[in-house]
Amino acid sequence: MTKDISTVQAKQPDRNTLALDRTILANERTYAAWIRTGFASLATGLGVERFMLNTIPLWSIHSIATLLLLFSAASFLLAGWRYHHLRIKLENIDVDMVPMPVIRMISLTLAACAFIAIVVLLKIAG
């Protein structure tokens, strides 16, 4: 029993579709990497503030924690910007991607959390 070659070829997606899928998946992996970087920076900043007391001067602890939290907020915002940047290029191509409002909501919410942490940190320090 042999399969008709045209039937086999019709079932497989074309190379352009596969390339677009790889591009979209790479964009989502890049977004996730920026978010992970932001979370790591957020956790490190809060950890410095919590666990470095009585080891180095207090002003330097607050400075380091604030810088890490600012970097965290920037990472969250850059994640959304990078995702949106590629999405604009693929706007007129019919491919399934995470909706942009979801990406904006996640990025802005996480950045807001980082800024709230900075405000709380500065209030405690002051």
C-alpha cells in the first residue's frame, strides 16, 4: 500500500508557515526571558533590603535595592516593548499570537508592582 505523494505533501505545512511559527515562538521565549530577568531582579532587590541589614551601610543597601527594583521595572516594560516591536512587523500576516492587550496588561502590572515596591522601600528608608 503506497501513499500518494500529493496527499502527503498536502498534510504538511509549507516552509513559510513553519518559519513564521518559529519566529513567533522565539518572540514569546524572548518575552518570557525578559519577564524572568525582571522577577529575578525584583526578588534580589527585595532580598538585599531584607537580608543585608547590619552588613554594609544602610544607605548603600537602600541604593542597591532601589537600583535592582528599577531594573526590574525596566525589564518588565522592555519585555512588552520587544514583543510589540516584532508584532508590528507581523501585523498583516495571519498567525496566532498572544493578544497584545494581554501582553500590555502583564507587563504594566508587573512594572507597577516593581514601582510600588520602590515606593514602599523608600518609605521604610525615610
